[in-house]
Amino acid sequence: MKRSDRIVGVVILIALMLTIVSWIVMHRTRGAVAVVRVNDKVVATVDLTSLEPQTLHITGVLGPLVIVADGKGSIRVAEATCPDQICVHTIPARSPGDQVICVPNHMVITVEGKGTGIDALAQ
Ligand SMILES: [Zn+2]
């Protein structure tokens, strides 16, 4: 293999990687709706495309939870009665497939959407 062939090969490889990375970034869409479940039962759905901040008060297995949608497309647990507080410290969910889980409360927030996000691609 000639040296120039190798350089062309590397350039093509870099261009291909840049194309893939930009495609992933462009297609990582916001979720359309967040579904809140307790014990596998849907207790609330939140429209994440809404620009209005929303606060939900739901009841988990251990006690009340306060869930906040910030009006910018993400949703998180603001307050919970669980001892570990892992759900409160979980990063907000915003893309299809993202989840915030409170194991002690049997509570799961799942972001669902029609977008072809990278998470949808991986499934
Ligand atoms: Zn929790």
C-alpha cells in the first residue's frame, strides 16, 4: 500500500466518523411525553413539549413524590420519601428511552416519543 493511499483511507475514515457523530447529535430528539408509573400502573402523563413548568404530586409505595417538568423538555424527581434519594439525584430525563426510577417507591418515569433518537435506534 502506498503512503498516499493510507492518508486517503484515514481521511475517509475521519469524514465517516464525523458524519455518524453529527447524525447522532441531530437525531437525538426530545421526548414528546413522560409517563409516570407506580407498580406498573400509569398514574400520570406529562407533555414535555409544553413550555409551561408543571409540578406533579403522586403517591408512591413509601409515600408522596414531587415530580417537576421544567418546561424545557426535561422531567425529574424534586422530592421523595425514599431513604436513598437516588431518584432525586438522577439527572433529569429528556430523550426517548430516558428513565428516572425510584426503586423503594416502585415508581418509574419513562420518556416516550416518536423521534428516531439514538435510544430508539439501539432497541
Ligand atoms: Zn427515590
